[in-house]
Amino acid sequence: MGWVDQPTAACERWLDTVLRESACGNAALCVAHVDGEIRGLGTWRRDHEPILSHRAEISKVMAHPGAQGMGLGRAATTALVERARATGLEHLRLRVRGNNHAAAALYEALGFHEYARLRTPSPSGTRASTRCGCTSL
């Protein structure tokens, strides 16, 4: 999705879903403010299959371009891990673009371990690398 200054209908539908799932403990949304403005966010969503409900995936960890380098990704991810642990989740996973070395290093520093690399199509039509990471809570 990336950072958008004006939410699209797709963004609003995604947010409605995350908030609805958060209300019943199946998701969490972390929002980071800088000078009263939302400048970062992240979420996790629990797996829907009952046998997998002990797991969730972190996604949409991002910072506004003007707020990058302020530690918002670290703060959001740390808060998401703490909330997942408090909710009773046992396992978190995430994906990061293979060329996003800063994010990969951050997740590794926070205890995530790479378990796979996938070759996935990119919007430009080329194949991009995606790193998959996980951690036990």
C-alpha cells in the first residue's frame, strides 16, 4: 500500500477490517504520532483458521517519508509484538522486500529470524525477492 496522504477507498476498507478485527482481539493497529500528526503505523492480523489462531502476521509497518529515520518502525513493531504477546499469540511472522535492508536489519534486531526467501512478481513486471521472518513469543 505505501504511505498515502489522502486515503483511498481501498485504504478505508482495509482500515475498517483491521478495526473490526481489533475489537474482537484478532488484530492490532499501532499508530505513531509526531507533532500531533499520524506519521507511522503497523498492524498484525491473526490467522483465521482455528487451528492456526495462535499465529498472526505483522504487515503495513511504514512511516511517512518525512518521518523516516525517527525510529517509528521500531516503535510500532515493538508495540505490536508486546500487544501480540499480551493477547496470547505464540508466533508472529512478517514479510519484507528483499532490497529493504534497513527493515530486515530492524526485524532481526527485534528477534525475527529469516526462514525463507520468495521470488514474487513486482508491479514493474520483474521478479522481486521477499524475505520471510518469524519469531516465537
